[in-house]
Amino acid sequence: MKKLLLCGALATALSALSGAQAFASVGSDAEALMPAAQRIADPYQRGLAEGWLEIADRQDSHVLVSKVYNDAAARSLNNGRHYIDGSVAFQPIYGQKNWPPVETREKWVKALQEIERTNQRAEQSPCKGEDAGRLRALTDEAWKEQDETHGTHWVHGWDAIERAQKLAQKVNGELDKCVPPAPPPVVAPVAAAVVAPVAKRISLSADALFDFDSAVLKPEGHRQIALLAQQWRESGATLGVVGITGYTDRFGSAAHNDRLSKQRAAAVMREMLAQGVQAQRFEIDGRGASNPVKSCAGKKATSAVVACLAPNRRVEITAK
């Protein structure tokens, strides 16, 4: 009997250790990715990446009861990767926004309302920075905590709300000091393509929109798409189908190039939606290195050959 008890205790201990190691890997991965997040040029995107990695590490250390939400750490880690290099799709960590019961948690409800107002204000500001990006991520964590206990007799999550609330106060202070940059000049060729009565193809340089091997829009990418969206709105054009197709150059595997080109097309679509572009339907596609517009000699990716192939790295937008 003693031998059986000892074996059972040993098995329990090994199981607990195995589980701890499995969870610890998420926190370790988040820590390892943080330097890459800190190198992102766009401050808002940098804040999003840092915020999600911070959440991954924090959720990794929680003892989760809910079977539905015990993958929150892994999802948060992937969201950090999404904003770093676009290599994985974004995954929400909550199902829906379930408000705390106002009769017992009025303070919580008011805090969440304040946080969401700050997020909306930041989204509309040209000055949103790193703290605004972190707040956007931390807000999702607060909603996850509320969704996890929805319909139960116990509630938790004030620490997540308070964390986001304090950051929201800081973001509001930063936005109060915001001085919007001068509007960019109107680019005539783009305007002509948008207002034309028939479908026109607009080709945007992927090098201008994205960093190397990335599907995360950099500041110039946001600026170009914001300009295009503004011209679309001001033209009064009624859009039926907006097709967005990404292309790469010939270096890299076909599978990688197909995936990267489609991720870039999807990133452009999301930014267009965020900028208020309305259409009956968006169609996105990634065609990798197919349909090159320029041929360049050279089998190795030297700087000269890569520069020569720049026209092939593009995102084409067709509006009808």
C-alpha cells in the first residue's frame, strides 16, 4: 500500500511539473520575442506587440479554471507574433464583451466605459503611440476576464481593468498634447484612378508599405492607404468589389511568398476598413512571385538584384 501511495504521489508531482514546464514555455517565448517587438518602427504597432507579449507572460502565470480560456497565454503570444512579423493570424482571447453586473460592480462598468472611450479616441488620432497600442491589447485582456466569469456566481478581473484604466489616463494625457502632422500632398495619379468611372488598377510598392519580410504596415504604409481612402471617400464613388492582390519577388520559397503576399493583401484590406472604405465586397489574394513586371539577371539576392526587382514587390488594388 505504501508503495502504491508513493507511486501515486510521484505521478502527481511529475504531472504538475510537466504542466508547469508547458506553461512556462509561453512566458519564455514571450520574453524572447520582446526585443523584436521593441524594434518595430511604428510606435502604435510596437505597443500592440509589446502589450500582447506582456499579456502572454501574465496569463501564463495564472492558474486558469475555465477550460475555454486556458489557451489565452498561447493566443496572446501568437498575437504578439502577428504584430511583429505578420507570420500568424490574430486570434481574439475573448468571445464577447460581457459587462460586469452593474448592480454590484458599477465601478467596474464605468472604468470599462472610460477605457473604451480612450481606445476610440486613440484610433481616430494621428498621434496614437506606443501606450495607445498597449492599451488596445490590455483592454482585450480585461474583456477576457469578464467573459470568463459570465453567467457564474463569481467574478474577477478588477486587476486587469485597473491596469488598463491607469494606462488609459496616461494615453488621454498624451492625446491632449497631440499636434496633428500636416496633411500629405495629394498624389494625382492615385486620385485619377479612384474617381475613374471604370475599374482601374492601383499598384502600391510593398517596400513602401512594409518592412522586409513583414506583413505589418509601417507608418508610410498607413499614410498611403489613409490618403487613398480619403480620396475614395471624397470622390463619392460607389464601390462594388475591391480586389487586393499581393505579389513578392522571386527570392524565397513559393509557399512562403504565397503566404506573405496574401498576408500583406489582408493587412491592406484591414487598414482600408479602418479608414472607412465601404464596398459591397473585398476580395484578397496572394500570388507570390507570379506575374512579375520586371526581369532582373542574377541568381543570388544581392542588394543590386533585390533593388532591381522592387517593382515586382507590390500590392495591386482594383476597384469597381
